[in-house]
Amino acid sequence: MEVLATSAIAASSSHFSLSPLFNNHASQVIPWKFSGTKIVKIELQCSLRCIRTNCSVKSRISTGGDNDEGAFKQNFLLQPLWSLSKSFSFKFGLYSLSCRWIPKWKKYYSSVHEKINCLEENTPQFYIPFVRVVVGVMLVMSLSVAISKSPSYSAGALTEENLLFLEAWRTIDRAYVDKSFNGQSWFRYRENALRSEPMNTREETYMAIKKMLATLNDPFTRFLEPEKFKSLQSGSQGSVTGVGLSIGYPTKFDGSPPGLVVISAVPGGPANKAGISSGDIILQIDDTSTETMGIYDAADRLQGPEGSLVKLTIQSRSEIKHLDLTRERVSLNPVKSRLCKLPSSGKDAPLIGYIKLSSFNQNASGAVKEAIDTLRKDGVNAFVLDLRDNSGGLFPEGIEIAKIWLDKGVIVYICDNRGVRDIYDTDGSNAIAASEPLVVLVNKGTASASEILAGALKDNKRAVLLGEPTFGKGKIQSVFKLSDGSGLAVTVARYETPAHTDIDKVGVIPDHPLPSLFPNDEDGFCGCLQDSASACYLNQVQLFSR
């Protein structure tokens, strides 16, 4: 490639102007090429051609001789032809040309720094308006080319199914905890899906949304068809039709059979009455193996019309059970309470208020307050909050119940990949039971919102925890309704306890274990406190000691 270069005329004056015409003096054809890797840094503050100027050229290298022509040639060849600097533009007739490329000279390439100090005076301003017009036209043309090369989806070109897909995509884009989206370009996925995924029917659109969510590799982020979304809402409001089981993925690989683990069984529900308990493994549902089954697929299979049957194959320790359960409407009354009177030689026997909290639905915090008020009227001296087999529920209810017991302090830290995003704490304004001794009972069926509450009470030194390590679900999901009545459950954050403990897959560690064979029901609990001969006996000192 060859370009035409003109010479610069050195003079002692400190100003210059640009000539619109070429001068044949010392004009040469110089071979050159561009370098995309190594760039010689050169500072230029004057043009290649100056007239009525004295422009001093101060080279920082030796030319290797006293030949003026040789010195001039080397100084010039080591300068770029064009620059984008405001103080340097090479004008040809009616327009100006500028370029970011720095040429690499074949013959004279070396690490050279040139500096030409000039100040412009009487520079012609005739072409400036025209140049501005030309530059504007060029920018518009460049923008048009860029837009034409990228896909565009105008509102008129999108179908109703496309718009529903985009609504789901935007929900994930804004709310999902992992902003790397499992290491993929989320925008590129949208463009590719709109081009290639069939979305002619609602079923195809639902399938496209599910396929999109599957790329996140997050079992807790899932799509909910309208009927499933409605069922989830009804469950959080206090009742559900099914067998009364909360299930999850096994957290330990200790040789247990593949399947889904029972987190808890609702007291009085079909599963509970059939003897299914926390820690049992569901091997099959209606003769379909659960080895590769997702928990939400399993939940859909367990729910169904009231009075219908579902077949379960359960492994409880070493025993295999084949059970036929009848689905029924399971009432999720979240709270049961009981007054326990401890044995004492005096007439002022200690009174303990026992509160069993089985779920965090929208009635939970109000029911706990009501139970506390009722027990207070009976003159209780201390409280026991039983969170065993409570698989969680609504996150805000967990926060509100923590505020009942705490006079001040952090409840939970909400975190994302960049660290702490939000802090939930309390100033004590909602506390109604912040002074009495408190014990919290936990087990491996204690999960999600229950773990938030247990962790907050433990780390704030408000309660003593008894039992076994909790389930270890340290992720938070929010449910979003889409315009057609379907919905998305989306992992929006992870959480840490007030001591900055990430309990995901680890759980909350209790202060002390419970005695073996310690009962789960309120009547059995009171019996263990009253009968010193019982194998599950706990005296008051053991119960409240840290």
C-alpha cells in the first residue's frame, strides 16, 4: 500500500496555518503498513505542512549523521500521517481527513517519540460548517449500518406469544441473583430464542420459557402454569389439596438411595397419619422413579383432586414401604400452643409456654402473637418455640416473627454475587416477647424461613437452640405473576445469618442436641419436662442453659 506524504517546513515562528494545496517540494512515495499489535506513541501538535511558520522539530533520537536531508526524512517518517487530535487535522481542499490508525514503518520503525511544538494562527475557518455537516452525515450513515446489521424487533413484528416470552425474560433479567446467568449472555439468548424457538401456541411459548430457565441450572427457579400458580397462592394462604408433605433434595451423599427427601409431614395430614416422617426417602410416585425427578415436578404429582389416590414407595431407614394415600384438603393452621407446668416443691412452679410453628403462611405472625398473648395471661415464665419440621414459607412472615422476639439487632443479610445487598433488622418497636427466656427446637426438617428465624435468634443471643442441624436452604425465591396468569418462582438472593454465616447446604448448628426419642407433639413435650424417669427428660436448667 502506498500513500502520498508532504513535507513539514521547520521555522522559528511559534504559529502555523494549513495549506489547502499540495506542494511538490520534497514530496515522496513512502511504503508503509498498519500494525494492529505494536503502536509507537507519538505526540504531534502541528500539521504536516506549515506555511508562514517557524516550527522547531526536537527529536529525542540521534539520526546517525549530520545530513540534514537524512535527519528530515527520518523525523518525518516516524510521524503518523493523520491524527484525531483537535489540534491536528490534515485538510484537503473542502474537507478534512482524520484517522486513529498509527502506521508502522517498515524501514524506520523504532521506539521514537517526536514532539513538534506549534501554535496555530490565522487558521482558515471557512470549511468548519461544511466539515460539521459532512461529519454529521457520516455518523448517521454509520449508525444506520450498525442498526441494519443488528436484529430489531419492533412492537408490530412481535406476536402475543413473543411478548409473553419477553415478559418472562425481563423478569429473570431484573430479579435473578446470578447476574452472569450461569455464565451465558442473557441478551444473546433472547435474540437467539426469538429467532429459533417456535412460539406459535401458548404451549410452545411455555416450553420456550421452561427451556430458557433450564439454562440457569437452578432447580428453585421454575415456571408455573396458571393452575400451578393459583395452587401456590392458595397454599400460602392456608390450605392445599394433597398428602401434606414438604420435600427437598438430599443434602448429603452418604450412601442413601437416590430420590427425594421428606423435610416434614403436616401434622394430621395423610402422609403423617401413614407414618411418613422427616428424613424418609421417596423412591417412587405412582410407579415413577424420583431418581431424576425435580422437587416441583414431584410436588405437582403429589397434589391433585380431593379424594383421589396417589401411590408412594418410601424408604424409612432400612424399611421399604408401599403406601396408597388419599389426597385431602390439608389445613395449614400454622400455630399450636400449650402451657407446660414444671414440677416444683413450692407453689410457684415454673410455667413454660410451648408454641409449635409448622409453616410460614400469611397467618403465621398473627397466630404467634395471639399464642403469646394467651400464654401470658396464664402467667408463663419462659417460652419454647418449636420449629422442627417447619419447611418455611413466606419470607416476610419469618422477618415479622423474628421482630416479635428481638428488641434490636440484625435479622438477616440479603446477599448476591457482589456481597451484601440489603439488611433486615429491628429496632424493637414490634417486640412483644423480648425478655422471657426462650428455647428454639430445630431438626433437619427446619428449612428456609425457619432457618432465617432460628439463625437470627441464635446469633443475637436471644435463644438457646436445641436439636440437630437444620436442612440448609440458604436461597430466597420470589414469585412473579405474568400477564396471562402464569408465574415464575425466581431465586432472587442468598442470605447470611447476623453472624455472616452462609447456611446453604450446611444448616444452622444448634447449641445442644435433644435427648433421643424426644417427641414432636406438644403433649409429648410437656411429658418430657415433667417426668424425670422418662428417657427424654429435660430439666429447666438443661433446657435453658447455653
